[in-house]
Amino acid sequence: MTMDTTTTPRSIIELKDVRKSYGKVTALHGIDATIREGEFFSLLGPSGCGKTTLLRLIAGFDEPTSGSIEIDGKPMAGISANRRPTNMVFQSYAIFPHLSVAENVGYGLVPKRMPKAEIAAEVDKALRMVDLSGYGDRGAHELSGGQRQRVALARALVMRPKVVLLDEPLSALDKKLREQMQVELRALQQSIGITFILVTHDQEEAMIMSDRIAVMFDGHIAQLDSPQALYRHPVSERVASFIGVMNFLPATAKAAGEGELALDIAALGAVTLPVAAVPEGISPAKVTKIGVRPEMLTVLFDDSDHAERVTEGVVVSTSYYGDMTYYSIVLDGAEKPVTISMRNTAGRAVAPVGARLRIGWGAESIVLFS
Amino acid sequence: MSRISRILPNWLGIYAVAFMLFLYAPVVLLPLFAFNSSTIIAFPLTGYTTEWFTVLWETEALHSAVRNSLFVGITTAVLSTLLGACAARAMARYRFPVKRGIVGLVMLPLVLPEIIVGVALLVVLVQLGVPLSLWTVIGGHVLICIPFAIAILNSAFASLDQSLEEASFDLGESRWGTFRRIILPLVMPGVISSLLITFTISLDEFIIAFFLTGTDVTLPVYIWSQLRFPAKLPSIMALGTIMLALSVLLLITAEWFRRRAARRQGLDVQAPGGFVG
Ligand SMILES: Nc1ncnc2c1ncn2[C@@H]1O[C@H](COP(=O)(O)OP(=O)(O)O)[C@@H](O)[C@H]1O
Ligand SMILES: [Mg+2]
């Protein structure tokens, strides 16, 4: 195999079988991952799954119990946080309360013995980068939550690290500001091209911002993929239900011809899929369940509407979101309702509870699980 | 219910006034007689004089007692604040076995009668053959001052957000640099407050100083020795007045620093905390 350096980005962080135990509690069970130079990488998972632990191991605040961490090709064992090419934006921001904004941002340049004038220039540049020009003389206590977050970011960026580590940096902000910062942070990362590793428990945030996401459960990486791949091809039920909404239906695998898999899906009926559609790690015969996203099922409101396959169901509840309506529909032959999302259009009213609707779907949109 | 609440405030008010009188009347009498021209401590007042303060100025033995007290006070303040800071830091940062028990033992001198502490120390020192001097007094004072130092410094260290230290370290600063640039400035008001309060305690302390002192006496012991001479009483009143003013000044300054510390770190209370993730 030949290495094509133009299309394969260089790796900046290599995690090899990284384990971490605190006494009897094992926070990380063997993490393997490669983080690429210049990418926006997210560690996504529910609270307590070990995201912060992994970030702190990379930052150098803790040493792994076993396994190795390489940053920029150098093993990090025994190298403390103050000598690693990483900088962290803390969840609490950790703004030094007795220092001004400029002193906070320039804090890490002082031990580098940089001349005062140069520090001032660097601080100015960093503050401009995070849109805080002119705030240098403010005290730390005169800042809003969003501004504190920007100061923490500027303080990290001014160090020109190889990797910026962010531990739930937006979780303390209100929804509007958080959404705005998600876009800004992503744009900033793309313009400066530094690798960002973001820890978050918010799947939407991870999806919006990241190039790639490692979904973590209980100290394992369950799946490491691009946002689209995670959404379209989740490898397990757990990943599928953590990323967005997924309807699950029981299915039984039937023997079929060469390269094909015949499935009998509850409420949807029989389909035949190419074996290539079966995800790696699942043997075709062991498929017991399929998943289908709410937007992959379509309510066929007009008799003239048609779809690849059609089934029927009864509306049990609706949620109106303005742009979208979420229908809860019990399909014929199913026990539990499925969720179907429909974009609202000008001429169409929301179907009432109890209405009988035709539902269209396609074999391509279903995901298989063992 | 309503009747009780109608009567209670009155009784509470009366009690409070009586309490304040009892507590502060002697304190008010001190400066009153210090400036009174009669050698007899009794009403009616006979006239205004600053003679007793002049007498103080001219008493050589008093000067050496003041020097001794300042030496003991300053040394005690520095030592107990240093040790208190170490203990407070350990309590805030580290988990260790039987932490509560150890903390309880360290804080015990706070509730032990000083006479017990004084006698016990004396017995031990005599048994060990340690000669009594100002240093033995300092030892006793450090023992009773440490709990106060810990109590004051504990709040300063406990409210010090650990992520501040980590952030400093993360930004390339060394352990020592982090201590100098982050920890020290943030706990400084607490340290000053502790220095002032332990100094004041040592300055006023009589019983332990009385038991443990050698030939050099501290100010309170000197005052006690002068009480035998009725003619010296007014000048003792004058001395008491000066010490009272000084103590009040020191305690107010200490409280001011303590509050400033709380205010500084209060910022971090508002900082977003993370119960999520
Ligand atoms: N210092 C520690 N001592 C003991 N257990 C810890 C420590 N830090 C984390 N843990 C445990 O490790 C697990 C993962 O924690 P953490 O990495 O903080 O999760 P997350 O950031 O994903 O919410 C949790 O079960 C937590 O209780
Ligand atoms: Mg966390």
C-alpha cells in the first residue's frame, strides 16, 4: 500500500490502548484513536463516560494507568502539562480572578520570557481573534459568561498550541448564545487551522461543529466517524439512539440468494438488501432489528403521492414545532408507535389524532442491527 | 404564637442591652481612668491628664516587656500562619485517612482551657529539661494560635478553585510560578488576616506566657506584676488603653482583609459550574 500524503492528513495525536483507573473505578477501558492535524474532533457521550478523563490525560494533568499517548509523534509519558503542546479551555473557564483580561490572555507568555511589548501585541491579536478587542483592561469579574469563554479561548490560542482542548466550553451558556458560539468556534477553528478536541454531551453540538466524532459509552469508544456516517450508519442501537432519533423495528433474517439478504421486518414487510448494506461486524444471519430515522418515513397525504414502498398506520399523537410536525404513528402490525417527522407546508393542516395515513419508506434508508 | 412574638423582641432587646453594658462598660472605664488625674481608681473623676502616658514612656522595664511581646507576637504570627497555611492547604486539596480526626486534634486547643495547656506544657518542658525563655512562650502561643490560623486560612484555600492552578500549569507556568502568580495573590488577604489575628492573640495572652516565661516577661505578665502597686494602677490603665486601641485596630484590619479575600474569590462562585458532564 502506498501512502498518499496529499489526501491523508497527518496524525497529531495517537492514543494506543489508553486505560485509566481510579482505585476500583475504571474510567477508560483501552481507548484507541488517531486524531488528525487540523481537524475539529469531538468526544461525545453521556455524563460519566470518561470524556473529561481522556481530555485530562491528553493535557497531561493525569497519567494513564497503561497505554500510550503520542502528540505530534512524541510519546507524552512523563511530560507534564506545562511542557505539552496543548492548551485547555476549562469547563469553568478558570479565568484568573485577580488579573485583567489582558493579563489573563498574556499569562502563558510571561514564563516564555517574551518582551512586554511583544506580549501586548500578541494579546491584542488574540483578543481580536475572539472579538474582544478593547476589553484588555477589564477585570475578570466585569465579564459575561460568553466573554469569559472567549477570554479562556484567547488565553489558549495565544500560546499557539498544536492542539486546543475544550471541556464542555458552551454548556454554561444559554441556548441562543450557545448556538451562536458553536458557529463562531467552528469558523475560528477553520480559519486558524489548529486541531480542536471538544468534549461535549450534546450530540447536536458535536454534529454541527465536528469533522469527526468519537462516541463514548462507559469508558469505551463505541464509534469514531464523521457526523454523517454516525447518523446514517450507526454501528449499534446505543449509538443510533444517542445520535438523533431512531425508530427500531424487530426483523428476522431469511436465507437468500448470493450477495443478498432477505429480511422480514415487523409492520414494514419483506425486503431484500445487498449484503454490502450489512455493516461490518454484524453477520447477516444475526440481524434482529432495523432502524429507520423519522425523516426517512414519509406521510403520503395525497392519494397521488407514491413511494418505493407503502404501509399504513394510525396517528396516536402529534407535536407541532412550527417548521416541522412530529407524528407518533402505530403502523399496522406493530405494537409501539414510530416517530415520523414531516416538514410543514403552506397548504397542509396537521393530521388529527386517530387519522389513518399512508406511510412511504425505502429499503435504502434502513439500518441493520444485530 | 403571636403573643410570644410580641413579647419576645422586648425581652431580647433588654437582654441585648444588658449584655452590651456588661461586655463593654469595663472597656469604656479603661480609657476614662487612663486620662483621670487621681491615682485612685474611683468616681468621681478629678480631672484630665496625660501624665500616666508620660510615666509609661519613662519606664524602662515596660519597654523591654513591649519588645519581648512584639518579638513573641510577630514570631508566633509568622509560625502559626505558616503552619496553618500548610494544614489548610492539605485539608482543601488532599484526601487522607482519618482526616476528620486529625483536623479535630489540631483544632482542639481552641476549646481546651488555657490554664490546662499552660500547666501541661510547663510539666513537659520541665521534664525534658528545656529552659524557659521567650521561645517556650512562642511554642505555647503557636499551639493555641494554629487553630485560629487554620480557621481563617481554610476558607481562603477551600474557595481556591483547583482549575485555576491547573490552568496556570497548562499555560506553561511551573509549580513555583503558579504558587507565586496565582495561589499567593489569591490567599494573601487571608494570610494577612491570619497574621494580624494570631499576633493580637499572642499579644494579649497571659496564662501560657505566665507559666512558660523565663526571666524575660511579656507585656501582660509585666502588667500583672505591676498590679501589686496601687500607685502604678493609672499608668496600667493608660497601657491598657493603648493595647485596646491597637487590638481593635488590628482586628478591624484583619476583618477587612478577610472580607476582601472573600470578595475576590466570590467571583468564582458565580463562575459557571458543571453538574452536566
Ligand atoms: N479523580 C477521580 N477519582 C475517582 N473517580 C473519578 C475521578 N475522575 C473521574 N472519575 C470517574 O471516572 C468516570 C468518568 O468521569 P469523567 O471523565 O469526568 O466523565 P465525563 O467527563 O464523561 O462526564 C466517572 O465514573 C467518574 O466518577
Ligand atoms: Mg466531563
